[in-house]
Amino acid sequence: MSSNVAVVVAGRRRFCLFPPEQGPNLYVGPLDVTIAGQPVSLVDLEAPDLDRYPRFADARAQMQVTVLEPGDAIFIPSMWWHDVKALGRFNVLVNYWWGQEVRHRRSPR
């Protein structure tokens, strides 16, 4: 549960953001393990299947979309769901997260 600043260094990126209350309409899962390490929506944003995921229509109505160019930054508050897509062959994006407690393991002596 951390806030995030993303800065496009090269290329272009499309960001789709959803307010926290839209979580149930995004059909999030699986909650335990994903490739990115975070829960993700089961809905394909490019071609949503509204017969299978009908509540996504409500989330889509609240979706905010922007395209960032090199040098642009976006602040993503904690708990906001987001999808990021590269719009070209070469892209560099730098993220910084803060606000989440980090627990360090102590090495045995």
C-alpha cells in the first residue's frame, strides 16, 4: 500500500487509473501470486468481455486515461489501481514508491 511516482524517460506510456472504490468492479485475482507480485485485474482493458465481467462497465466509467511523453511524470496515490502500457518499441520508465513499511530480515550471526 504505497504511493508511486512514475517518470517516462524515453518513449511513451499510456496510464489507465481507477479510484480505490472500483476494486470490486475490476475482478482482481489471483490474490496470492502473480507475475508482477501484485494482484491484477482479470479484465483485458483492450477488449473487455462485459458478458463475463459486467461490473467492469462501472469501473470503465470512472477510468482516467493519460499518455505520458519523455520527461512527464504521474503521481499514483496509494490504493489506486492502474494499468500501464508502452506505446512503442523502446521505453524507459522510472518508478519511486514510498509509504509502505519495509521489514528487513536480520542475518544470523
